[in-house]
Amino acid sequence: MDKGGLRKDLWRIAQAALAAVTPEGCIRRAIRLDGERLSVEGRVYDLADVRRLLVAGFGKASARMAAALEEILGDRIAAGLVVTADGYKVPTARVEVVEAAHPVPDARGLAAARRIAELVSGAEEGDLVVVLISGGGSALLTLPAEEVSLSDLMRTNELLLRSGAKIQEMNAVRKHLSQVKGGQLARLASPAQVVSLILSDVPGDPLDSIASGPTAPDPTTFQDAARILKRYGLWDEVPQGVRARIEAGLRGEVPETPKPGDPVFELVQNVIVGSGRVAAEAAREEGASLGYQAQILTTTLEGEASEVGKVLAALARELVRFRRPIAPPALLVAAGETTVTVRGSGKGGRNQELALSAALGIEGLSGVAILSLGTDGRDGPTDAAGGMVDGGTTARIRTAGVDPEGALVENDSYHALKAAGDLLVTGPTGTNVADLYLVLAGKEDG
């Protein structure tokens, strides 16, 4: 991984960003227990008055969030169940942890979601339900509406993932095919109090989009879901059960998801405990400690991965050649989530595709390196978390007999970056916030 001092610094900065958004740290910063008084972001819950404290969770970080919560609340937890992705399970004492497939749901996720719905539905007045939400929760909390089968949902998710749709658009569709998304889990928990502790992986941290907003008001409608499927040419490709569900919603034959102002949310507190913004701030601070001028560009970066890669490459060229927007040694930081419209038959993920595109844009340029990292440790259907590239990346790819431009066209960034030795392979990190993008310039690489 380390081909020089610049890349070593880049990886150290990325590690500092990951350390700032560990589930354990995020939970400990967000809640405090003083005797029987539980403080959550300024709101106090007297546990002496709570009949039962229940825990439900879903997402790649939910198991580690549960373990941290257990350390604080101990045997005050009456029962709990969280579902996480394969490889993300950790030991817990009072909260049961199960694993399921991600990003395409499977039967294990369906069974876990049904059990979570039953647990939450059993809550009564005087109970407190703590919900642990993190990225990946939308796929892992899979409980389709009655008209929709699991296979229908899996096919629809596959189509959406390949379409280039934004995460917010995908979730608008998912909410209207579900019994628990789009505020419906909060509706099931009523009249119990609900505290949702949320590790956000969505740019800008919109509560209604993170894991499809199971405890947040849903501003989207069945009409939005239909429009999105048609916009991306998927209306005639999704299964008949999906179209039938949405058409029934358009006719008013099935209820909408709960909207802003619904009384159910009067008993709900949604708290963002960690996000891409936190990771970006930590990266900036670490870069500054290493002697770089550091600036955060944005924490809401979106767009087609290959196009965003070109933009980051252009910024790198500007740093090196014209010493703008800040003079090297310099670090530019961004967080967000790009998309990939899949047209080829290769292997990769959005961060690898962005990195390969950026590598082409800085070809032959010395003194600069770019990193694109999925903070969960998994980028698309691969074992890589992303890529770290420099001005020599494309030459190394070509030396290995691979055409980098052709690989980009074929969405085969994984094999191209692997040929250069520029894949980032971290394994599951246990957390999941927005993707992290770093541009570093100013020290000789090598």
C-alpha cells in the first residue's frame, strides 16, 4: 500500500477519520447514564419510570452499537435484537445479533425484520425502545408489504443499484414496498417512547433517507416511487407485484407512510450520533497535525463516480500547478456518496471507479495522491474498500497489461487497481458513514 511518504500520510489521515466514527465512540458521546437518568442530546429519560427497555437495530454498525449500549445500560435492557451484515457480528450479552445479506436482501434478513417488527409492536405505554440505525439498514431491515414477495424486492433492489439512482431515490421506492420503512417502525412502536441513535451514511444526514427512515417522517409518496422507477426506465422491468403495490397506493387503496406532523412522532427522538461530517473533520484535523494546510470542500458530495473522479483530479492539478485553492503542502477533504451507472460487465464499486477515473486525470503528475474510501470497508460486491492512486497508477496498470481507459468503460476498476497495487483492502471496519475522499499534495511521493 505504501509507495512513499505522501501515500503513507494519506492512509494515516484516512485511519484517523475511521477512528472518529467507531460505533462505540459515537454511542458513548451521544448518551450518558447518571444513576437512573439517561441523557440523550439534552433530553432526559428517567429509567426508574420505564416499564421495559427494548433494543432493536439494523445496519452494518448495529452490532457494535449494541455492544456499546450494553456497556452503558447493562441489565436495564429487557430484550433486544439487531441484524447486521455478514462479517459484522460481535459478541453481546443481552442483545441478540443475527447476520444477513447486504446489499441485496435475503431470507435471513426477512426473518430478522419480522422478529424486530414483532418486538417493537409488543411495546406498550411506559416502555422505551432504543433503535440503533446505521448504513446498510435499508437492505437488512427487509419486511415487504403483503403484495410484494422477497424475490420481488430483491429484483427491484438489484435494478435500482445498477440504475445510477441516488440513495434517496432508491429509498423512496423501498419505503413504499415495506411494512417498516418510512416511519412505519415508529408507528408500530407507538405508544411507547422511541429513541433512535443513528450512524448516518447519507450525505447531509437526512433522517428520512438513512436506512429508509424507519423512525422518521416520510415526505415521499407512492407518486414519487412511481416517478423514480419511470425516470430510470425500470417501471416495466420491476416485478408485477411491485407495480401492483405502487398502483394500489396511487389509487389510495393502501395507506401512505406517516408524514411530517403525524402524532406518532411526538414520542420519537431521532439523534445523529456519527456521520461523514465527523469523519471529514477528523481527517482535516489529522492532516493539519501532519503539517498540511487542510480544507473541507463538502460533506454532501454526489454524482456519477467517474465524473466526480475527474473533478478531484482537476483539483489535484490545480493544487500542484497553481497552488489553489490552498498552497501545498495541502489536503482537500470531502465526504458523500457517488453512484455508478453500470454499463459494462466488470467488477468494482463506486469508490474504485472514482479512484480509477481520478488516476487517469492525474496521470504523470508527481507530488499528489488521491484516496476514495468506503468507510464500511466494502465497496460494491468486492473485498476492497476503495482505492488510493497517484500519478504513476495508470503506468503501473498498463505495465501489468491492463488498459485503464477500457477498464473504466467496462466498470472493471477492481482489476485495474489491483494490477497497480492500488486497491484499499481494509476488511469490515465495523462502522458505516458516508464515503471519504482525500486529495493530498505537496510532498514528494517516493
